[in-house]
Amino acid sequence: MATLSERILGGNAGEYVDRKVDRAYVHDGTGVLTLEAWKRIGSDRLTDTTRLSMLFDHIVPANNSTTATLQHELREFARGSFMHFSDVGCGICHQIMSEGIVLPGEVVVGADSHSCTSGVFGAFSTGVGATDMAAIWLTGETWFRVPETLGIHLSGMFSGAAEAKDLALTYVSRLGMDGATYRALEFIGDGVAGLSMDDRLVLSNLSVETGAKTGLFYADDVTVQYLARAGQTVKPQVPEPCTYVQELSIDLSEIVPLVAVPHRVDTVKPVREIAGLPLDQVFVGTCTNGRYSDLARFARIVKGKSVAVRTIVVPASRAVLAEAIRTGVLAILVEAGCTIGTPGCGPCLGAHSGVLGEGEVCLSTANRNFKNRMGVGGAIYLGSVATAAASALEGEITEPEVS
Amino acid sequence: MKGKGPAVCVGPDIDTDLVIAGRYLRTKDHSIWVEHVFEDLDPSLAPLLEGSVIVAGKNFGCGSSREQAAIAIREAGVVAVVAPSFARIFFRNAINVGLPLIECDLACMEGCLVTFDLAEGWIEAEGKKHAIPPLSPRMQAILSAGGLVEYWRNQR
């Protein structure tokens, strides 16, 4: 009787195993060091490149000639090696992985900490650094310590204006920034069936903010139907009785809109407690909340109105952007005064467009509010899409209304 | 592996953005990371790091997977980082670039001498000796080689 991580990795919690990886990916940031480390190993060998991906998402398009030259070298290498390559404008690596690439039961590693996101498909998906990735490029495998698992039992349904982001901030605040270090999270219970894949992606995405290796859901009918739309035929995973080292229960009906306040993701307050805080920027996007359903929800709230503060919306992928164009969501956002960015990570990491100035305050739908992350002296509050939309209209942190 | 150095104390939950900020990542020039290491935590730390042992609170290295954080600390001349716990990606990154990490809950006194012997499994500060858990055999082999690149170069 095993946890999903134990089943996928084929070992018991605490054991060290060597495993072939089904998918390994880097982005324009971590790819540079990965290529450097791979060259230093001194082999010209690459594992089966059909399992490797390189996706440009962090600084897209390049912001200066240093970045452009680094990206040029990576692009040439990726094309020459015949690995899967996703260029500027295609979208965030984790989002592309969730558009029909990662499948249930796979072992997936990404050179980015939010690679935990793909755990949503019932895959063991985790982040590694550049040198680990270079060795994976060489051998196609890596070592894992099979993690103990922390079970998060979900029950009930959302009420009021609460959404998946508020649930994610709830579990992160209850576990703390290191509450699941060296462990995996499994999201289970009656409350799971009512969550869409986009909801679940938010929960898996924030798992690393508790220190977890990954945040898994068992593939169910919702997963099967989602992947069928992406052209993939998969079967549900049947949970077995298993042992969790710790369990946490959350009733979705008790969740209220929350924000994580600077500079910790695990320090949250109900929106109503800090309502009225003036904002300089609202940012909607990222691997947490940049999907089509997020943009559509934001558009429903701002439709026919004008935002009162600079508002940057960055679709998570080209597919998201294309759907927003097709359905008219993009026009609503632009007419409301939003600025639309190139699909990618956008201002989340503070390296290019959308950087905060000294003393500025941003309400962001991202997953990190670390000190100076979006710009030196800027303050980041993390909240849901509905909170971001209500706040954008008022120019201050605002409790979203029940839709 | 043995080492010693004066303690440089930092707090808990130091994320890798604080070790090296995102605005300095887009380069292959490691000296830029050394120049700006811990800048957003405390700009006065960098000059203290050469030959030191960083003694941190829990969950050191959380957040971004950026390996530049481990490289910056190593190339700043830090002998080892000691903390009650490390974020797991940082843990792998540090060993992979040859930076020793020691899991130990050490009360930090700024500047006090910290000595350790990984093979014998102990760390000592202010006259108190603490046992430290061994790394896995694989991680020991990687660290002994000087890092994962050197480990694989030796395998070829």
C-alpha cells in the first residue's frame, strides 16, 4: 500500500532510487547554466532528446543584448540538438507542460522550482537545479529520495468569492514555508472532484512554497477529460490505502478571500482586514493564475468598467492568449485599461517589464512575495484573480464581491 | 572533508532571491553574483564571507531553484553553510557545485570559530560538539569529487 509518489518512483519513503525521467525541461534562465555545466562535463552526449524541452519564458522577448546573446546561444543549441523547443511568446514552461505534454504516472523534472505544478496530473514532477539537469541531459536519469507524503484532505465546495488561490494560501499558511520540506503533498478527499484542472493547477503550483517536492492529485475523470481535450488518452489512477506522515483537513466552504502580505507567502490575512491599502500596480498572470479561466474571470468583473491603477495582464501561454482573443476576453481587458504582456512569466521575477519602483505596492496573482522580488523597495501582496480584479477597479486592495 | 571558519549569522527562511536577486542572473560572469551576494538581505555581509561558515536558521535556500545562489556563496569563499534544515533544491544544488552543507541547529555567535569534520560526523562551536547526520553515499561521492560536473567527468 503506497502513496502516489511511492508508486511512481517505485520505492518506499526514505529510500534513494535512480529513475529514468520521462520529461526534463529548462527555461531561458536555467538553460544557460545547464548548458554551461553540460559542456564542462566534457561529453557531447545527450540522452534521447525527444524527452528534453527548452522553453523561453522568463525574459521574453529579450530585454537587452546580454540576455539576447545568451538566448541566441541556447536557441541555436536547442535547435541543433532536436530537443523540443518553445520560443519567445509560446508561454510559461509549466503551462506548456500542462497543455498535453505531462501525463499521469510520469517522472518529470524541470529546472525551475515551480515544476511541482505538473504533479496535478498524477505525475511525480519536481524542480532541480542546472547541474542536476546537465547530468540528466547526459544520462536521462537522476536520483531521488522517495519522499514521505503529507495528505491534504479537501471537503465541501467554495462559497462566496473564494477561489482556488485562497485555498492554496490557506494550506501554505497552515503548513508554513518549510512545513513540507523533503515531503510530497497529496490532495485528496471529497472536495477534489468539484475542482477544475485550473483550480488544481493552482494548488499544485504553490506546493513548493511549503518546501514540498511536488503536489500530487490522482488522475480522475476531470483529468482524463482535460487531457482528452489536449489530444491525450489516459486512464484514471485508483488511490490505494496508504500512510501519510501528517494530515491536514480543509473545508472549502470555510475559505475566505485572502492575501499573503510582504514578504512571506505563509503570512496571510483576510482581504477585508487590509482592504483600502492603496496600490500602484495589479499583476494578473504567472504559472499560478495566468490561465484562460483566470483571464475570463478577471474580464467578467472589469467588463464595461475602467481599472483605476496600472494593471498588467500576462497570459500564461499563446494558447491562452489565442482563446482570450477568440472569445472576446482580450478586448474586454484592453477596453478596461489593462496592459497585455507577452505570454511568459512577466513581472513575477522582477527582471524585466513590470518591475516595481521604490515604495510601490503591487497586488499580484503570482506565488512569491519575497523582499525586492519584483523590484528593489517594492511590496508584493499575493491574492486571487477575483481580489485582483476588484482591487484593480478601486486602485486599492478590495474584497471581491460574490459573483 | 574538514573545515573551519568564523561564523556569519543569518536568520531563518532565507530565500534564494535574497542570496542573489533576479536582476543579476542573466550573465555567465560569476563575479557579478559574488559582488551582489546577499545584497537584498544585508549589503554588509558580502565582505565577511571569505573563509567563513554561514550559520543560518531553518529552511535556508527556499524559493527559486536558481543555482547561482549556491555558486555565489561558494565563490564568495564560504567554507560551509550550517542550518537546521535546507530547502531541497538548494540542498542538491549546493552539493552539486561542491559547497558543503551541514544540517545542525547551532546557536550562532557572530564571528565565533566553527570547525567541522564531515567524515567523522561532527561540528564544534563555542566548545560544544554536535553530531551531524551523514549525507547519502551518492551525495558524499559528489561532494568528494568537488561537485556533480567533476563526478561525471571522473565517470567518463
